[in-house]
Amino acid sequence: MDALVNQYAMVYWKCRNQMMSLGADGPILVCYQALEPEHLNFTTMVANPNAHGHRHEHLAWFWTMDIPKDTCTNDWMSKFHWLRAKSQRDRCCEEVELLQCEMSWMKNFFLHQANCWQALNQLAESSRNYGLQCYSACQHTMYTHLAAQFK
């Protein structure tokens, strides 16, 4: 459990440092305070704050954050989500374009192979090599059928 908490804390520290390097102003940094090592101590108070024996314990600041209010008042978060959605959309468009190119490349490859086997078939027919003629005819048919499956 400690390793998981430390991992999330490291991600938070990196994100906060990046926000500061990007010039986040005071109101944002008030919401995302510095995370101290004593904040990472967790108790059962989080699960049940009204349990017996927790009167003098205080939760770390991040347990009491008003996240819905923060996301409504901070416009930078919506810009971040918009940029993330745009990058995902662009990635999907790029993937579709690549898949379409790969499909045409495969069709061209199959047509090329069919033409090669057809030329080899004609060569085998002129040299009366019946074994090669039969094999090349089968290969030509196979590659022709594979190319026909592409639109």
C-alpha cells in the first residue's frame, strides 16, 4: 500500500511542479498545495471520520478538496480536457489514414505477387515444366483471390 501511495504522490509532485513551471497563479496553487511527507500517512479516519479515537487527528488537506467546485471555476481544466480530446481525435484520424494506406499497400502487394506468379507460369508453360506451371497457377489464383477481397 505504501508503494502505491508513494507512486501517486510522485505523480502529484511532478504535476504540481509542471503547473508551477507553466505559470499557475495563486488561486490554483492554493487548491493544489505542496504535498508533505506527513500528508501521506493514512489512517482509518478516512474511511470513517466519526469512529472512536479520531478526535485529535486531522485529515490532510487533499481529503477535503471541493473538486466539483474547482473544476467549475478553473477554466484551465476544461482547456486541458479539450486539448486531450483533440489529440485523441487526431490520433484516431491518423490511425484510420494509416490503416487505409496499409490496406491499399496490401492489395498492391497481392496484385504484384499475382503478376509475378502469372509471368512465372507463362515461363514454365513455354519451357514445359509442368510441376512449376501447376504450382505457379495455384499461387497466381491465391494472390488474385486475396487481392479481390480488398475494396
